[in-house]
Amino acid sequence: MSVAPTSPAIATPMPRSGRALAGFLLSGFLLALLGAILPAWGYHRDPPDFTAVGHYFLSLALGVAAAAAVARRFLARRGLRALLVSACILAAVAIGWLAWVSPPAPMWQRASGLVVLGVAAGLLNVGLFQAMSRGYQADAAGTVNKGGIWYGLGCLTATVLAAVAFYTNTAGVLLVMAVVPAVFAGIYLRGVDTAAPPLPEPTLRKAVRDFRSPAAVLFALLLFFQFGNEWSIAGWLPILLIRRVGMPPGGALLVLALYWLCLMTGRLGAVSILPRVRHGRVLALSVFAAFLGCLLLYFTDNTFGAAMGAFFVGGGFASIYPLVAESIGRRFPYYHPGFFNGIFSIALLGGLVAPATLGYAAEAWGVGVVVAIPLIGSCTVVALVLLIWLESKVTGR
């Protein structure tokens, strides 16, 4: 039987989930860039301008929200490949613009670039969740954990490059950073697996009914607060350590890199232990470690304490999202990741609104509030976990 020739553009189709999972490296890279580049932009110096930092994170969050409003229509009309390539190109343009408008350019010009960067990240995430559908349905926890590892690697890469930028030329390093999404645009332009997920999407009526249920609301709130905790630390840790502990900017960025490294390796560990350890026990230990790390960061006055705080916080946060994601998949088994991205978007929005809120709070009460908010958020996560457990006992689900 003869085989029809294929176009060079699609001769090498994208594996079912491999390149999609690798794409989370770019997602983490884009979203971690702002928190890592703030010292290079001079926001650790006196007089502090924490309100401007809040504006930056809010701009990024607005971009992600705008992307969520248009991504589904774009995907339906233009297809998965066009969505991913467009997101990557838009991200490269946004980072190039941020290089052009580095200080002393007006603050609003950087804020506008961050809106575009948020749109690019939001479009990219929708496409990646759609592309990883088959892998997610085969192994929900493993797929989410592997995606989290790639995501952490992207965050780590952005932090290391930002540390280089602090000691060299910020605009030049940002231009180098713009090459990363450009490379991914070339990868996705070559071809992508656009096969439909094997399971149908839920009807609108069923989705509305489920997301009126207490369980769905509790899951969404849990992810909202957990991502808020993670990104509050990621966005503000260098400025906190520079101003409160007196660390040099390069050292503070290395502690941030340690945080991302612990988050990434913690997810690697979660992949190996999840099949053999009770998930409730893992979740409890994770929340306890994160709480301990927040306390260390709040009370420390030296580099060792800061490093240990980052170690415990990163390791504690590592497995919470994958475990919750797996629970959502069990409770609402007919959701494939393309639809599941809606809850992820809610969580991501919380992750960006929280550091924005911290900017305004730090302007009023000082930079110490940066750790106080995640402490409160960790307590909230514990309360929500207990409520989810109670709800499952009451309903028998």
C-alpha cells in the first residue's frame, strides 16, 4: 500500500506529549522572568518603589486573563500549531521590547511589554494543555509532575540569566532571552500532533453543574492560594533578601535559583514516591515543610538561614499542585486538559495577583510582609485541604 507524501512542515509530527511537556520550560521561563529581572532594573535600591513592582505583576496578570478570553476561539479557528507558534513569537517580541525599555525608560512602557508577555504566556499554556491531552489521560499525576519539572527548569534558567544580566548588560541579556521563545516557535512550526483527545469534552450543562459544587470551588480556591504562595516567594525573594537580610543582589538571585531547583527536584522525587506513598501523607508533609520554610525566611538575618528557608519552601511546594491536579482528575474524570486549563488559569491568575498585591502592601507596611502573606496563604491551604477531605467523606466521593 502506498503512502501519501507529506509536507516538509509536518513531516516530523509532534509526539503525543513529549514536546508539549518540554514547552512548559518556556512557560516557566516567561512567567519567572519578571521576578528575576527586578534587581537588574534597580528595584532593590532606595528609595524603594514597590508600587511600580505591583503594577508590573498586575500587568502580567491582565495579559494572562486577556489570553484566556481569546485562546479558545483562536484554537478553534486557526488550530493548535498556529496557537503555539503565535504565542512564542509574541513572547519573543515582548522580551525584545522589555530590553529596549529597560530603566531609565518610563515605567508604563515596561508595564505595556509585560501585558503582551502575559498574553503570550496565557496562549502558550492553553496550547500546551491541549497538546498533552493523551499523556494526561494515560497518567495524570505523572504527566503533571513531568510538566512541573520542565516548568521549574524554565524558571531556573530565567533566574540564572537574570543573575548574569545584573553583572553585565541588562538589555543585552534580555535580547538573548528573547531567543528562547524564538527557538520554540521554530520547533512548533515544524509540526505538532493535532489529533483530538480520545475523550469528549463535557457538556456545558455538566460543567456548570460541577463547578457549582463545593468540591470544584474548594479545588479552585486551593490552587489559587497555592500558586499565590509560590509566586509571592518567586517574585519577591531577591528584593526581600537584599533589603531585609543585606545580601548582595547576585547572592539573592542564587537563593532564588535554589528555590526553583528545590521545586524542580522535589517534583522529580514526587514522580518516584507517589505510587508507593499515601498521597494524603505526602500533601501534609509538603504543607508542613513550606510553612517551616516561610518561618525561616521571615526570621532569618543571614545567608544560611535564607538558603535553608528557600530549600524548605521549594521542596514543600513541589508536590502540592500535582497531587491536587490528580485529585481533580479523579473527581471530574471526563475533563481532558484542554478544559482542565480553565482551573489552571484560575490558579495562575492567583499566582500573579498575589505578588502584585504584595507590591502595594510592601509600599505601606514594608518588605517584611512579603513572607507574612505566604504564611497566611499556607494556613489557608491547610484549611482548604481539610475542607476537601471533609466534603469527600460527607458525599462519599
